Amino acid sequence: MNFYDRGDVRIHYEEAGSGFPLLLIAGGGLNSTISNLKNNSPFNPIEEFKGDFRCIASDLRNAENGQSSGPLETDRPWDGFTDDHLGLMDHLGIDKFMVLGFCIGGPFIWNLLRRAPDRVVAGVLAQPSGSRPESRGLFYENNMKGWGPTLAARRPELTIEQIEKFVNRMYLSNDDFVFTVTREFVRNCQTPVLVLPDDIPPHPYAVAMESAMLAPKAEVSMFPWKEPKERIPLAVRQIRSFLRAHRPA
């Protein structure tokens, strides 16, 4: 069991493989965990990429069924999580790295590119989360039904009012586009990104494609890439080629 501690934050992480570092961010929203990467992703990125890269994954802070914990930073929810990602890289002695993220990993990758543009070499956004104009409150409502009450039951020192403030700030205070950055930022981002769109309520196709069209060094996968399942190996092949192409010599 590997843990990284920083003050009152404790992050559980795992490593596999060797080579250039590849940070993996699981889907599952605020319940993003290593087990989701292995069991609930379209493919297991640890198994797929540990032969080429040093794969690093962690449980999101305060995720249900995860082993990471820490305070609710109600004034800076996205940045608190990004602190954990960057802090883990610092803990492991890693300066530059690539990142592949599912679902909530999309906004996290954009925030990493905003916070640490000189450290993130390339990013892969698979079925990224985004904000639909017709359902701006989707993530707030889902998390206040599921994640919030469960967290309050596990952590009696946290009130439902604190949790509501956290989720509100995370998903309603900037409820346009990809939550963490502006279109202007994406338009000026010089980091290579590969976008694999989805098209379900939390993963809007239009937002994924808009980000890909705006980003000057973006590539896009085929769509759909998860169905039929026979297409998934083609998508994995494209991801591997993209990561290898942008891996520093």
C-alpha cells in the first residue's frame, strides 16, 4: 500500500511498469478510484500501457471506496485535487509527465495544463466530462444525491452544508464548457492533446469536439470508439501511438 502525505491530505497511489511517467486518472466523478481504472473503464490503461510507460494512478481525495482522504477545500475544489496530482508527482521525484484521464479526468487534465504547462508533455482525454447547456445542474444534482450524503455518513465532522458548498463551487460557479478552463485558454494551449469523445449526459460530444477544434495541437479519435467493443483496441492503438509520438527522447 503506497501513500503520499501532505499535511492533512493522504493520497493512496499505485505504480506499474517503467519508462516515461504516465499519470492515469480514473472516471467515476468524485468517486474516481484506482479500482475504477481496472474494473469500470472501457479498457484497463494500467495493463495496456505498463509495458511502455511508468503508470501512476491514485484514488481521488474523499472518493467512496477509495483510500485517499483530506479536507474539503470549498473555495478551490478543482485546484485542491490538482494539488494532489502535482504533489504526488513531486513526491515521486517526477518533473515532466504525460496524463490520460477518463470522464472527470478531462477537466482535471485541462487544469493540469493550466497549472503546470511546462510539466505536462501531452494529454489524452477519454470520454471527457463537460457542461451541457440544457442540463447545467446535472453534476451538482448527481453528486448531492450520491457522493455528498455518503461522504457525510463516513465523515461526521463534515456537514451537508459544507458538502453542498463544495459541490456548488465545483460545478455551478463555472458551469460552462469544461468547468476548469475557458475557451480562450484552450485556444492558446500549445500542449498536444488527444480527445476521445463520448455522447452521454455527463460526457457531451459537442463539448469534447469543441475543445478539440479549439486546441491548436489536438487530435481526435474515431467516433464512436467504444461500440461495438471491437473498436476499443483501435482506440487503444491510437492512444499508444499518440503517447509514443510525444514521449521525450
